[in-house]
Amino acid sequence: MNPIDLLFQRLRTKGKKAFIPFITAGDPDLKATELLIPKLVDSGASLIEIGFPYSDPIADGAVIQASYTRALDHGLRIDEIFSSIARMKPNLLNCPLVAMVSYSLVQHRGAVSFIAQACEAGFAGAIVPDLPVEESAELSRLCADRDFKLIQLVTPTTPRDRAVQIARSSTGFLYCVSVTGITGERDQLPHELLDQIAWLRRQTELPICVGFGISKPEHVHMLRDVADGVIVGSALVRKLEQANNRPLDEVTQDICTLVRTLSTALE
């Protein structure tokens, strides 16, 4: 069984929810990524999203865009990401890894090759935010052949008939975008998000995980009884920016402290 399915099966049995941090591969460099990922697991991460840097932003706010630029400025290559993940994956126990990747990168490499390399490196699935559900059948088929999950997104502006199509097409979990717009920290999450999650719950048996804008314990408290997991990215990546002028160990400690705080709020 795919590690993502096993994770949510195990969490549901225990009555727990998934805490899902996002970091950018190679920010500020791959040694830092290899240092940070195991510490995220130790601090409460259930599953980790790894961003593949890409020069043209999709739904990324300024914080994550800047992290992609930092990684690309160091000449990061996809093969280096796969090699780095392969080195650390044996030490991550039961924490699945998911790639957040533009379809342009998948297409350029060839979907069959990309999926094969991702599986061999230790990824359990991918989120491809710029691939419309109407054009996802071929990639979905190729992913299914390798039991590699293709996680798709529903936003607040997605028409409901299309949201049903996305929910039926997604595997692993359904990514519910909490706010209209790009990634980034928010003061508050919209109250209508709870209605959106409740409606999605009636459309699918997949776990529903919520991302975009989550950065505070009160956000997590709002979601812990209705979602199967929460995804936190910009709040962590913003702290990682400080590695340019602070010791990486100190920055890593700050990130892990926030992860422990937010993951504890799910309990």
C-alpha cells in the first residue's frame, strides 16, 4: 500500500490528524534541506511536501517565490533533489514525502521518467498545481501504474461540478485551498472554509487536508475537528530566509519550535 494511504489509515485509527510542513528543496542549499527534513519529522511532521524550485510562480506568494529563486541561483538541478531525497529517505521512518512540482518540469523530463525517478528516490506522490483536471488523465494513469499518488487541489472559487471532478480524480488526499489567491500567511482564515470542507466531505472519502495561509495555533484549532490534516509552508519558509545571516542550527531550531507548536495544536 502507498505510504500516504498507510499514514492516513494509521492516523484515523488513532483519532489523529496530519501535520504537513512544506519546504523548498535546496533553500538555502541541499545540505540544509537534508539537515532540516529529519528534524521536521522529529518535531511532529506526519508528511512533508518538498517544493521543486521553478522560475515561473504558479500560486506561490512572495515568500515561496523568493525561496525558489535562492535555490535556483545556486544552480539546483532536479537530479540533485532526487539524489538528496534518496540519501535521507531511509531515516524518515513512516513519514511520506510528496513533491510539489510544476507540470512543466514533469513534461520536460518526461512523465514516465519523472515518476520513476520520484518513486526510486522515495517520494510517495506529487502535487502538480498547474495541471488542470481536464488534462490530467494521462498523468493520473501513469501515476496509478506505479501506485504514486497524484494529489489535486480545490480552491474557494472552483465551481462545484468541477470540484466533484477533481475530488474523484485526486488520490492520496484532496488538497483544499483555504483562501482565494496565492500562498502566504494570513491573520484569519475565512469562516466559509468550514462549509467548504463539510461539502467536500460529502463528495469524497479521501482525506481532506487544508493549506494556504495557515501559520498560527488558532488556525489549526479552527480546522482540527473538520480536516484530516493541515499544510504549513510560508510561515516555515520565511524563517528559513534568515539562514543567510544567522547560523543554520539556530534557524532550524526556530522552525522546529514552530512545527512543534502547530502540530501540538492538532491534538
